[in-house]
Amino acid sequence: MNIGCVQMTITEAAQNKVNQTLNGEGFLGVHLEGGGCSGYQIKLTPQTDIPQDAEMLSETIFSDATSLELLGDAVMDWDNDPFRPSFHFTPPTGSSSCGCGSSFQID
């Protein structure tokens, strides 16, 4: 865990969807990459094993220290829109987003 720092929040809806999708097999990685429409793009990657440098956000969701430092107090949620269901991220405090829910810029 990311002790001593503000940590990204996983909502109950998001955790339930991850658990349903993984069906008891594997883990979900949450990572940042440069790019997207606002500077940083959030990438979700299912994996069968937890990397050695992983920092666990829940029993099934992990990230790396660099991504977590930038994600700060972001929130990962599940939007069950019937026409476009998807994970949605609220950007960390002090950042801005274009509204796509997976990209942000640190101001």
C-alpha cells in the first residue's frame, strides 16, 4: 500500500466490476502513460501475476509507485451506462481533464 500518501480510491461499483470481469483469475493493473487528450492516459491491463514492484490498491487491483504518485486522490468508478458502460476516472486534485474519464493533465 501507498502508506503516508493520499491514495487513489476504488469505488464499490468499480471493484465489483473488476471482480466480475476477472472471475477469480488474475489481477488488474492501473498505470499511466504519456498521451491521451490531456497529457496522461490511464491504462488498465489484466495480468495473471502481480509484478514485484506492484503497490496494491485492493485485493485484485494494483499499480506502480510512479503512477500512484501522479494519480494521488483520483477516483476509479464504474459507469453502467446502458449505451457505453466503462470505467471512469475522476482526476486527482490539482489536475484537469477533457471529460473523457481516462485522461488528465497536472496543472
